[in-house]
Amino acid sequence: MRVTVVRSGGFAGITRTASVDDADLSPEEAQKMDELVGALRSSERREDAGDPRRDGFEYAVTVETNAGSQTIAAGDADVPPPLRQQIDWVTATAGPSG
Amino acid sequence: MTRFCSIVPPHVLTQIARNGTERQRDRALRAISASGRIRERRQILGSMRFGFTPCGGLRRTVFDAGRLQALPGTRVRGEDDVAVEDVDVNEAYDGAGSTYDFFREALNRNSIDDQGMRLDSTVHYDVDMNNAFWDGTQMAYGDGDGELFQRFTASIDVIGHEMAHGVTQDTADLEYRDQPGALNESYSDVFGSLVKQWSLKQTVDEADWLIGQELLMPEVSGVALRSMKAPGTAYDDPVLGKDPQPDHMTKFDTTPLDRGGVHINSGIPNRAFYLTASFIGGYAWEAAGRIWYAALTQRLRRDSQFSDAAEATVAVARELFGETSSEEDATRDAWAQVGVPVAGLG
């Protein structure tokens, strides 16, 4: 399983990508990733978020498994907590070079 | 940690916003806005305007988020308060003042809503955030990571850019995606740069036409985040990559990222503005600025495309300066040079 976070937008409009594959992780880290993905999948879909924050970051989180891939996108001001946790974890785990 | 969470349902907030005290109303509007319901806020404010007298002059408040993701944070400086030790606070305060003065004196607009709206700014938002934003009611600035970017209050054009998002929201309300979004972004760069030029009393030729020049740390290979004069040339850095802005319609970026490249394709109308100002000469805010502003406030709509902006600015130039005036020619030629020709009278 691979989780990829793409952050675009922001004042600078610079796109950053961070990706983590559980094949590269310790068993503990892989389990953490499983938990975060599970929380993300069981979280409710957000209703239409309305007008976006100007110059906010835009996030697209893609979860790839053997069964296929799924992408969840959200603007800065409308990131639900499970998605925020996933973004923060992938970004930190992938490292700054991402 | 709660961010933008409100346990009060929107319809209740709406009631408070309509019927509450000024303080309650402010809080309710902020909560509505924080949940992304800018349109709802506009509707409420619109219906309230008949009942309230605008408060007139410049009213700035600066808040400190203490590196949390929460708005507005702790109030640290209000209008007429003396400067504090925190440079971010003073820059946000002074930059809001310069932007207010620019809109008032150069464009005869009284604050964001032309009704003397309070100017709220929050500094130290989030941890080392490489960003600044307009959330629908206020400005917010990150500290920067100290490696690529320093504090986002350091550039006056960034402050002008954020406040201009409020002006656009209150007028044409250009949708924040694809071409309308790139126009929205471009208008913020135009006014941001004009605030800097107006503050420094620079002519078209003296101005740097850069956005975010002061933000870049010395290690970064580049001069700014964007160049209105030469889009695509602001930086070329191993970590940041290369400035992706196009300077012509043939290079329009169809990316789905960044809400359809709103910070990318803004290079095209940015250069159209620079060229217009350059052809006319003198102070950019006097003719080109007035043309762009009149188009935004009187002609453009939520779904306006680049071609609509080109037509609107040429039409406004003709109205303001006369048919076959050099200003009209300048505007027409500028758009043609970026690949957005205006048909008809020429």
C-alpha cells in the first residue's frame, strides 16, 4: 500500500509531493499507516465545502492498494481531522525532500 | 486542537449575525466564514447594509495565533496603539494601513467593502507556515520555515495581495478556480504591486514588478515568487523548482492542481497589466490601475474568463480616456501581446 500527498496552491503556488510505501516501513510504522488509512476510510464524506480560502493550500491524498486507488481532495480550511492526520504523518515520514 | 470548528449550527449563526450585538455579530460572521460560507456571509452583510452606518476610517486590529491553526488568535495591537516589539505585528499593521491608504487615495475606495470594513490580520499562524491567506473575513500570515521563506509579512505586496482578495470577493467575486481564479489571483498581484509602487512613488520603469521579493531566504536561487514583467523568471532553484508561470496564452497550463493553476496562469493577465502600464508610462496606478479597478468593480463577474477581462478593460479604457485614446490602444495592444486579442473597434 502506498499513500501519496500532493499539496498545491498556497501563495507561492508551488506543488509538493510526499509519498510513503508500507513496504519500506518498519512493522510498527506500517501498522500506524494502516490505522490512519482505516480512520480516513471510515470517516464521513464532507459536504460541499463552499467558497475556498484564498491562497489556501490544496491537498490531494491518494491511497493505492492492489485493489485499486482512491483519492481524497480538500482545501486548506476544509481538511477533516483524519485527513489532516494522514497528511501530517505522510509528510513527516517521507521527510523534507519528499 | 480545534480549528474552524463551530458547534453552533449555521442557521443559528445567521440569526446571531442578523440580530446580535456588534461583538456577537463579529463572532458569528467569523464562524460562518471559517466554515467556508463566504457567500452566506455576503448575503447576510448585504441584507444588513441598509440598517448600519459605515464606521468610516481606518480600523486595524492585529492578532497573534501563537503558532496554532486558529483564527483570529490573541489581540495584540489595535488602531492608534503604539508599535510593539514583534516585527510581524507591526508589518501587518503598517501594511494594512498602506493598502487602505492606496485604495482610498488612488482608487477612492473606503476599505475592502467600500464601507470602512475593519481590517483584521493574524500573524504567527500555524508552525513555520510558508503561506499567507485571506479566509473570507481576514488576513493571516505564516512565519515561513526560515529555510526557503521568511515571515510572510515582510513583503508589502503580499499584504496588499491578501487584502485585495477581500476587495475582489466584495465586487466581481471571481470564482477561485480555472481562468476566473487566475484573474482573481492576478488582481491580487496587480493591487499588491501597486500598493508597493504607490508607497514608494515609483513609476512603471522604476518599479520591480516582483511579488514576494522579500520573502525568499538568501539561499534560494531567485529574486521573488512571481514577476509580473517577466512571468516564469522569478526563481529557478533546486528545491523550489522553476517558476512555472506562463507569459502567453500559448503556454496556458491546464493542470488540475492549484484549483486549475490559479497561481500559475495568473502570469498571463499579470503581464497584460504590466504591458498596459508600460505602454502608458508614468505611475501605473493612475491610468492602468484605474482601468483594471473599474473593470473589476463594474464589469467582471464570477465566471469571467481572460477574454472577458480583456474586453472589459479595453471598454473601460475607452470610457475613461476616450475612443482611440492612447490608453485604449495600450490596453488592447497589451492583451494582444499575451495572446488574448480583443475583437471589434480597433
